[in-house]
Amino acid sequence: MMKTLKLLTVIFLTTLLLSCSKNKEDEELYMVITPQYPMKTLLENGAMELKGTKVNSTNTFELGYEFKTFKNGKITAFNVRIPDSEEIRVTLWDAETEEIIYTEYVQTTADLISTIEINPINIISGKNYVISLNTNDYYAFNDNGNQIFPIETNDVFILNYRVKMSTIQQFPSFSSESSYLGVVDVKFVPNN
């Protein structure tokens, strides 16, 4: 009788542990991870004010922003919004080495967000990256000379605005914390 009771106890505990473990796996399998769009979120929250629009400027710029994430994850798309329709080069850079990680071309439609899905790019938490586009058409944002960056949005920390006057693909080496030109963004999907 004692052996039977011990055996039943072991079976009960094993079943209980397996069912708890299985439920956690099921929860993780069906958990939906919401993608994050850091610049879009800042604009929608009113962190920056639109001050002007430039179409066909005499100067072309490599412009964007430097960021790091609080979680590992993936970038799965690039988003661009400019006041003209054209093909735009978008580049993801390693901010430390200034090397190109990935480049894609996005066909834009004037004043609308244009998106291109990309093969997922792994992002390492705490590492600095720059996302930029190359254009002579852009929106100008600032906060009347007040500091905009650094600023946190969800799991992304935007450190500063980045720019370089150039038609060729060059790292945007100048930084500012009180202005922003263009609208380029990433679709960041954090890991659990």
C-alpha cells in the first residue's frame, strides 16, 4: 500500500510539473510581440514639432539618427517619409566602426510612409547603430533650439540626430541633440 501511495505521488507530481511546463511553452508560442517604430512614436507623441519642408534642395544629405536598444531583437523593415516621390537609399550603420551593415532602396510616395520589408537584421542590446537615408527632400523638425535627444521610446533609446552633406554613401558624422531632418525609421521587433 505504501509503495502504491509513493508511486501515485510521484506520478501526480510529474504530471503537474509537465503540465506547468507545457502551459508556459504554449504561452510563449502564442505571445504576440508588438513591433516598435521609434521615430514614428516620437512624432506621434509630439516630442518634435514640424518647422518646415524642403523639396529639391540644392544640397543632398545622408541623414537619420543614432540609437541603441534595451533588448536584443531584429530590424525587419525600413520606413521612410519625404515630401516627394523618388527612390531613396536607406542604410543601417554600425555607429562605432562607421561600417555599413545593410543598405536597401525604398520607392517613396510623397508625404506618405513608404515601407520595405527586409531580411531580419539581428540587433544587440546596448550597441549603437545609425539609420539614415540619402535625399535632398526632407521635413525639418526642432524644438525651438531646446534639446530633443537623447530620448527613450519603448525599448529604443535615440541618442542624437545624424547628418552629412553627401550624395555618395558616407557615414553621417555630424550629430545634433536639438534638431532633426527627414523621417527614416526602423521596425524593431524585440526578443522576449
